[in-house]
Amino acid sequence: MTRTPPVKIESRKVDAHKGVFGRLLLVGGCRGMSGAISMSALGALRSGAGLVTIAVPSSCLDIVAGFHPGYMTCPFTDDGSGSWGTDAHAMLSDIGHTFDVIACGPGMSTSNNASLMLGELLEQSVPLVLDADALNLLAMRRQNSRTATWADLLGCRSETVLTPHPKEMERLSGVHSRDRSSQIQAAAEITKQTKTILVLKGGPTVVIADGMTWVNETGNPGMATAGSGDVLTGIIASFLGQGLSGWNAARLGVWVHGKAGDIGAQRFGHAGLIATDIIDSLPDAMKILESN
């Protein structure tokens, strides 16, 4: 375990521009859950992403766009109930390749149309971060195709980071959320079959890849609050967009997320800490990276 950053990042050059630090597409949100993907986007921006665009059902666009002016929004077709339309996956196919990284899942829903979008993403040759409902959709696919291996279900064409909390890991693996050691073993098996990186959130968060395990030591119980994981999704996507490998982006993302939570807890305490406090504390956490 480590209290120092697991990865160093280079200082920014004086002639740098926003295109150098990653073009990110964040896919998520639906009526009633538009805040999740908005916080992912802010997490990405506060951890250094150059350009962030949110793909969201059109009826949620104004809410998401009004959350913060720093990111762009892209309206996808809507099914009339505030979720994804029948041709949303085709729109994703058209634009996905123009981004450096795609993160998917926060607030997305588990509708049939959302499942089609996940299937489209898994065909993209773009690094992915899959969280929340993207993981729940993967779990549903596994339940519906019991003979399929993880390689069949998650045959990603590029680096992919999965970020389940213990209950999402239970849905994915069938291992109870309270059996931490067995969940870590299950995560190791998934990464062995698929060459993905898996971030098993919790206290402490563990990052697992084929043959490698890293345990984080930043963070605190106050981070067990709604939206905290959505912020982490954006941070990891940001580091992928800035050129880090999946393994390094996942570890550094977890470390910075936890450090921001620690900084926020110093001001608000554990019980009072909320996800936007973690976002607001990210600049101070990033300063630590710049000084190393």
C-alpha cells in the first residue's frame, strides 16, 4: 500500500493546448439520474482532461448542460421517457472513433437501448472506462448467456477499465459483496481472461490486472456517498486521455480520488462529505502530483 502517488506525470509544456490532454466522451444519464454523468465530467476536467463531451438523451440535455459550463454536450435520441432512443447506438457508432477515450455507465439505465449502446462501445477501438449501469448491463448479459466466457462477453478491442463497487462486482461475478477476498480472486480471473484492468472499489480500493494487484491507501469512509464513484470514472478517463496506460491511469485515478476525498474530509468531516466536495478538492490533490 502507498501514501505517495503510484505514478509520476510530466509537467505541462508551455506550448501545450487542450487537444494534447485528451478528447473524452462520457456516455450516461437519463431522467432522474443526470447528475451522475455530470459529476463524472467535472471529475475529468478537474483532473486535467483537455476536452470533455457528454452524450446524453436529448430530454436531459438542458439539465446536464446547466450543471457546469466547462464541458460540451451532445444530444442523443430519446425514447420519450428520458432515456435512450432506438437509434442511439448508431449515433454512438458514428462519433465514437473521434474521441481518445470513452467512459460509459453513470446514470445510464439498463434499458434495451442502453444495452445496444454498450454492445456498440465494445466494438470501438478506443480505450474505455465502464462503470455503474454499463457494469450492470454486462452482468445481465452474463446471466442471459451462461455458457459465454468473459472473453466472449468483454472482447474489447482496446484497453478497458472496469470500476465496480462490491455490489456491482457481486452481480458480475456471483460472489457476495461481503466476501472481499473471493471478490478479489474473481476480479483476477476476469482480468486474466480479458486483459482488462479492474478497480474493485471499497476500503481499501484494489486495482487488479493480469498477474498484478495494487492496494490504495488514500481515501476515507466519508467517500461512501452517492456520486463518489462517478467522479472516479471521470478521473480515470482523464488520465487515459492524457496518455497513461490503463494500469497506470487506474492506479493514479484511485489515488488522486482518495487524496481529494481526504482533503475534503479535513474541511467537512466524514458524515458531511459529498461527491461535489471531492470534485472541489481535486485541484489540491493534483498539485501534489505536480510537485512530485
